[in-house]
Amino acid sequence: MKRTLLLMVAVLTAGAFSRAAAQKLPPATTRPSPVAPQAAQPPASTGAAHSAGLAMPAYAGSTPEAAAAYAGRFVHLLDSTIVTLVRTFRNTSGQPVIGAPSPGTLSQRERDRWMRCRDLYWDLTTYAPAVATLRQILPAAANVQLKVTQLDSAFGQSTATAECDNIASMIAAPDLFPHWGASYETAARHFYRDFYPQVRNIHEAARALIYALTGLPQRMPPALPQSPPYAGAAPQ
């Protein structure tokens, strides 16, 4: 087990928590390569039609070293995905476009933002199954397993990001939504109200898991601000 934790520290020290990778992601129209330094191949297909290239592949290892590397990759990719999602909505109003009767009344930038969000949402859906894997391959120590359980709970309580898929569908196929404006405003309000505290809870739970594994706070990805990324939100 000592060897496993030492390898975890080495993986994290190698840059598993670098935010530079998130800052260099290409536009939503392209599919970037995986940002994990451990990745020798692209992530396995998740079956989803949309992806920003940040999906978490299924575990394929069988050794303590592979388990440690998978845990490090999990936290790195999750951090990159959440940071990218938050950046997508930075300096937005945090409100839907009131009175929009159709997607044609939204700016191209607004439409692109929701499409980007949909890709990130589908990538996020690959992490909850990976938590179940972590539960089995990480040390059985009570504190570690508690943090895995809390991370799983945080994923279960995160519902607002699904609105990205809903709104992207409204934009792509408006004829399927006879009351388009009302549907869009309801979905957008839910997203803007809840997405940030929910993904921040996930992020905090992942940071706590790494601390439980390593005991080294400097190996944790930097915390997200308490305030949402909207224009005019007071920094905290």
C-alpha cells in the first residue's frame, strides 16, 4: 500500500493538477486530445454523441500502480472539465435571454456556449461510473472510502448541468418545443441558479479525496471561488 500511495504522489507531482491544460483547450468545434499526462491513447468511447474530449475512460488496470494512476487521472480530468465549464460561463449575466421566442433571437455566441456546455455535460456523465470503480480499487481505509462516498453523493446531487443538453436540443430542434421561449427560460434559470454550487461541491469532494489519499494539501487542485463566475458576482 505504501508503494501505491508513493506512486499517487509521483503522479500528482508530475502535473496531474495543472490548469494550464484547461486554458489551452481548442474551440468547441474541435475535439482536443486528452489532457492527462498519463494518457498514451485517446479516452475510450463513452457512447455519447457529444464530447469536449474530457470524458473519463473506464478502468482497465489490474495492479496497485494502475489504480493509483487511474485515481490521479480521474481528479486531473475532472478538474479540467469543471474549470472549463466554469470558464464557459464566466462574465455572462447568469440569466436567460428574456422574451426570446426562438433560438434565432439568441446570439451566435450564446448558442455556441450552450453547445459547448452540452459537450462538457456528456463528459461529466462519465465520471460518476468511475467513482464506483474508485470505491473498489482504492485503499479500504475508512477515511478514503468516506471521501469516495461523499464524492459519489455530490455527483448524485448535481442536476443542473443536464439543462445544457436540454437547451442545446432546443436550439438544434426548436420545432420539437411548441412553447420554446418558456421552455428555454425555465431550463436556463435552473442551470444558472444551481450549476455552480453543484459542480463546486463535486470539485471540493474530489480535492478531499486526494488529501485523504496523500495527506498533502499541496497536491490538491486549487479550490474554486465560492462565488459563481457571472459578471458582477462578488469574489469570495
